Amino acid sequence: MSERQAQPATTTDACASRTVETIPASRARSVVAARALRPARRLVPLALAALLVAGCASADKNTAGSGGSSSSGSGMAMGSSGSSSAATGAASGQSMIMPSSDSDGGTVTETKVAGLKAVPTTVLASTTWEGMRITAEARSPLAFLVPTGTGEKEVKPGPNASFHLMVMLNDAQTGVTIPYAGVWATITRAGKIVYDERQWAMISRYMGPHYGNDVTLPGSGTYHLSLLISPPVVARHMEYANVWNAPHHVSFTFHFRESS
């Protein structure tokens, strides 16, 4: 009896000339339930895919946010480093530390290394004018390039060049370099002009921005250096509204010792 109930019954549909299978009620409910679950089953992979995409997007967002924060932090670190470099007036290896007080009477000592003239970086003098720190330094003479309008021209130091004169103009409070000014240097000894030249606006990897030129002196002795500083020709922020609006002269005394 149980085996007979387990087997589906069949009837003949005379109108359609076909055999119709009669399904037990319990099995019919199972079939209906299974068919009802098909759409849900189809949605499962889609839901998993959506979750996966959302997770990836969230991870990318977090990564980008983390990278952005890192970049921002790096930028802030760079800004802090820049401020630190500006405050000291030079990065490592530049040997161009901005003096914090006025000085005068520096001594330039020429030496010989392997038969070649060498001048250790020496501060000749430093002073302040309307919040601008003006510093004159000397170091070994060297070649440099100047613009010609269509290219560049190499300027080589003469065989008797004494040193490379560097003039730095910086904000006395922050150490930030002041560009677009003009600097003319005149050197005299016993009232006689021995050097009277323009200082080129220069950039250097190891010396930083400065106004420079090579100088040849007639020998050891005490010299008088006069610098003519022309106002920076540049747009300004308001903190520089009423300073450096006219040419300014500064004068120093320094000593030069020629190698024997």
C-alpha cells in the first residue's frame, strides 16, 4: 500500500490526447517551494558580487585616503623641512649658514691643495637693512654659466682668480631667499679700485641661490668691499610693502691672505 502511494498516479486526458502525471500533495508542495527559491538562489551570486565590489571599492577608498594622508603629511613635512632650511639659510653641504648678527672684517685665506688654489668658505661680513640680511662670503673660484638671450656662455675664472664672491640676500627673520634684486660689488685697497663688477644672480646645488662672481685681487692685504643693493623688481606680498624701495649701499672691510 505504501509503495503504491509513493508512485505517482497517471490519468489520460482524452481532450488533449495526452497523459497527465498526478503528483502527490506533499511532493507538490516541495516543488512549489523549490521553484519559489530559484529567484533567491539566482540573487545570491549577484549579492556576493555586489558585496565583493563594495568591499574592493571601500578598500581602494581607504588606500587612497591613506595615501592622501601620507602625501599630505609628506607635503607638510616638506614644508617644515623647507622652513627649517630657510631658517638656517642652507642645506647640508652648502656651507652657507646665514649669520644671526652683524659681522665685519673676515679673513680669506688662500691655500694650495695638490698644487691647486683653494679657499675655504669664509664669511666676509654680514649686516641687516630693513629686515634684509645681507651676507658676503668667499670660496674657491669656479666656472659658471650666464644667459646670453639665445643660450648660455661659460665664464671661467682667470688663472690668478682669488676667490668666488657670493652675496646672499635673505629675510632676516625667516631666512627665505630674496630674489630679483640687483647687486654690484666694488673692492678697493688704499683708495684704489681693484674690482668693480656686477654680481650675477645664481643658483647652485651646494651653495643655494646667491649673487656671485669670481674676483681677482692684486695680493695679500686689507680690502674694502662696497655693495650696491638694488630693490627687488617683483610683485610683493603686503609684509614687504614699505621696504627695499630704493638702492642701498653697505660697506665692509675684509682681509685676504694669498698662498705663498
